[in-house]
Amino acid sequence: MNIEGLQAAAQKFLANPSQEVLLLILAGWSSGISLYLTVGLLGLCGHFGWIHMPGELGIFSNPLVFSMAFIVFSIEFIADKVPYVDSVWDSVHTFIRPAGGIAIGYMAGSEHGPAIQAMYAMLAGTLTLNAHTAKAAGRLAINTSPEPFSNIGASTAEQGLVIFLYWFFIRHPVLTCVIITGLLVLGFLLIRLLWRFVKAVFGAEKKENL
């Protein structure tokens, strides 16, 4: 793309970037919790016109697409509540979720050209990785307890929060993103705290084995 093309893309982007960026913050974060639930909710909201789908995200509004996403999510819904199975599921999705977040960002910026698409992809992918890492670290810590109820409670709270924030975003997009920003900061702090906790647990087990 030449300089004039870049300038035209930048002007088009700056005309109304807020809604797209706010949606990417929501979608990037929620993809780290559940990529399939995110695609399903985006598609559902787009299909009924509750949220405008920028760029190529409109494909999610196809009933076949978001229905399939919800079907796969139904499998995840169960797997995410079983001790140790949830951690295995998270480990498998360590690549899938960030890649999905990157794809969502790239598709959302299709109207603005490669430069904006790359920025959108980096934004969404980074948010997805942050949320996924916090979720996976939390499950590792929870799985040190033998009872299954903490897994069920954590999973239900996470998935319920995602659904709630999509509903809240329809009415208060800016406030929703402020909440998500706070959750991302807490997630970062949680990752550091849980990493120390997991190291301490496995370190204690090694000493006992010796």
C-alpha cells in the first residue's frame, strides 16, 4: 500500500474507531476465557443487530456459524468443570485461543487495510493471551484441591461473566471496557501470585519425595 493509501485508511479509521476498538477489547478478553462462546455471542449479537460487527466479523452472524460455535462450547462447558480435564483442555487451547483472538482482530480491521488489521490483530491477540494465561494458572492452583466444586464454581463464574459483559456491552460499551481493563490488571497480578503458589506446591512435593 502506498503513502496515499495509508493516509486514506488512517482517516477512515480515525473517523469512528471507538466502537470497533471497544468491541475488540471485549472480544479479545472473552476469547481467552472461551473462544467458542465468544464467536457464538458475537454472531448472536450481530444476527439480531444488538452489536455492529465491523469488517469481516459479519460472517459470525450466520446462524450456521454461531450455532456451531455454541455446539462446540457445550462440550467445553462440561470439560471446563471437571478437575484436571479443564487444565488439559486449557493446555490444548494455549495456541487456539490466542490464534482465534488474532483472527478476530484481523477480520475486524478488514475495512481499514493491512496496517490497521495488524494493529487490531496484535491488540486482540495480546488480550486473549493475557486472559487465557490467568485462567489456566488459576485452574492449576484450583486443581491442587481434590474436591470438584471449586472447578465448577470457577468455570460457571467465568462463563457467566462473559455472557453478562456482552449483555452489558450492548448498553454500556465504555463502562464494560473499563471493567475489562480492571480484570486484565487483576489477571496479571493473579498470574504472578499463582505462579509463585504453584512453584511452592511443586517445590514442597519434590522435597517430600527426596
